[in-house]
Amino acid sequence: MKLKTIATLASAMVLVVSCGGKGGEQQVVAQAEAAVEKPAALESIDQKVSYIFGLNVGRQFKQDGIELDIDSLILALEDVKQEREFRLTDEQIQQTMTEFQAAQQAKQKAALDKITEDNKKQGEAFLAENGAKEGVVTTESGLQYREVTNGEGDNPKAEDTVTVHYKGTLIDGTVFDSSYDRGEPVSFPLSGVIPGWTEALQLMQVGDKWELAIPSELAYGPGGTGREIGPYATLIFEVELLKIN
């Protein structure tokens, strides 16, 4: 265990002080290094299961952005294993966890606020630049579109169901969804998608392929969705209207 290792090295330090001269110091350090325990070979099922539990705890703490003090963790495990009196009372544990949770929530809120502010600013800048490009049309709602391929079919109505191919990206180019990658188009009612899609598809004809820039208020707004589409995210879509069902 790490505690035993630390104790061994501490004992070596004391011996170094008492042993005069460079030769004595080198000898004691060599003895201390030889005494340090090597990592377990993980041969028994208990060793493997213990290691797996350690991996799970470590991964969770890392994912949550929590700095884990390994020495304190090992100390707690040893206290339980040796049936020693715990170093914190139940009241102290509760108070500590309450303070910890409050700090974590404040940290998460600050991170979310920054993402929100960044997404707003970057989205506004992108739409301003994109709207000035040749061929880009900005509607009254703020939706932007550019015709890539012109079709000759009908326009769908709000109550229709359509079949499309599409690819969705963030303004930094990150692809968050693509029917092209899945190898098959999708069908859905126009009343069941984000407002930006409902508006754009009614302007399209069967056979059209458009590039859409959808401001957050016509997409997923302040809540975002999933792991990749954050609050107030502006979205880019490549949409191909294949048919009206």
C-alpha cells in the first residue's frame, strides 16, 4: 500500500540524518528504494476486482473534474479494513459533503454560463458573416439558407411528412448527426422538428438541396440537446428534400 511506502521512505529520511557522510546516505537511500512495494501482479480474483473498483472510482472522479487525494482515499480504506475509528464524525461528513456539492454546483454553473455566453457571441458573429455571403438568403425569422441544387418538385405543407437526407454540424465543423453516414434517409412530419427545419422545408421543392444556418431560437434554444449541442448553439445543416410522403 502507498501508506506503507510513504512510511518506509520517511524512516529512510530519518536514517539519512543520523548517518554522516555521502556514502552512508547512498546506502540508506538504496535500502529504502529496495523496500518500496512493487505494484500488485493482479493474479487473484480479489486483486483484479479491487483494481477494477479503483479504475471505476478514478474514472468517475476524473470525469466529474474532482481532484482526488490518493493518500486520503487509501487512509479511509485502511481505516475501514482495520476497523479503526473514523477520523470524521457523521456530522462532519454531512457538512463536508454539503459544502462540496455546493462548490461543485457553483463550478458547473460557471462553466455552463461561459459556454452559453461563448455560443451566443460566436453564433451572432457567424450569422452576421454568413448572411453577407453571396447567395445566402435571410428570412424574417433569422433563418439563413443557400441553394446548392435546384429541384422541380412540389413544396411540402406544414402538415406533410417528408423524406430527407441531411448532415448537421456545429459552427466549428463538428458533425453531430448525419443520415448520409448512416446510409439511409429519414422521414418525419414537419410539425415534429425544430422550427428552423419546419420553415426551411416548406420553402424547398422536392429535389432541392440547401445549406441552412439556423439560429438557436429556431433550433434548441437555451437548453441545447444531447452531449454536443450546447445552450444557444447555432446549427448548420445540409438538407436534401427527397420526397413528400
